[in-house]
Amino acid sequence: MPIVAVSMPESDLEELERLQEIGGFASRSDVVRHALQSLLAEHRSLESLEGEVTAVITVMYSDKGKSSGCSKVQHEHSHLLSAIMHAHSNKGGCVDVMVAKGDSGEIRTFLRDLRMQKPVMRVFVNVIGR
């Protein structure tokens, strides 16, 4: 099996090791492979969507908050957005919850553009209507 080196903050490494222990994984590599498989399953599910869809999108931002680039992406795709709720977390970060409705390809593009923004830590997507 090929070996891949991954850089991460110390705090993420500590969480990775904690997940290994409490999850019963044999190694840190097993944890990373499991996480990758989950991400790939989500990606395949989104890629298989066709036509008009409705999705709830939750975006978690770093403790530095949401950048102007993130706001620009939302503005560029505002025709897809029915609702946006923004809140501050207790650890200094921010979160947006958005309802998006539109062509599945456009929603995939919106998600890709969001994920490319530096302060974005995590994007969760739940398709609620097809």
C-alpha cells in the first residue's frame, strides 16, 4: 500500500489519536482511511444527483471567522439560496446554515467554491428534495 504524508495542526493530531483509541482502530492510518471513505461516499452521492434539488448546507468556519471570499461565493450563487442563518460558535468560529434550491450541477459548483475558501473548515450537505 502506498504511504501518504499528511500535515495537520497538533490539535488535529491529538483528535486523530483520540479517535483511534475510542473507535477501536488499529492505527491512525485506519482512522484516515475510514474518514476518506466517508468523504468519498458523500462525494459520489452528490455527483449522482440530477435535475432540481433542495439541500441544507451547513458551513463551519475557522476561529478567524467568515472571510469576504466566502461572502462573495454566497453572493455569486445567491439565486440558489432560499435562506441563510449565520451564528457565532462558543469557540470563536462561525457557522452558516443555508437552504439551497436549484440545478444539481449548480449546487455542486456552489459547494466546490465554498470548500475552496481558506476559512472553511467543514461543509455538511443534506439533500432533502429531488
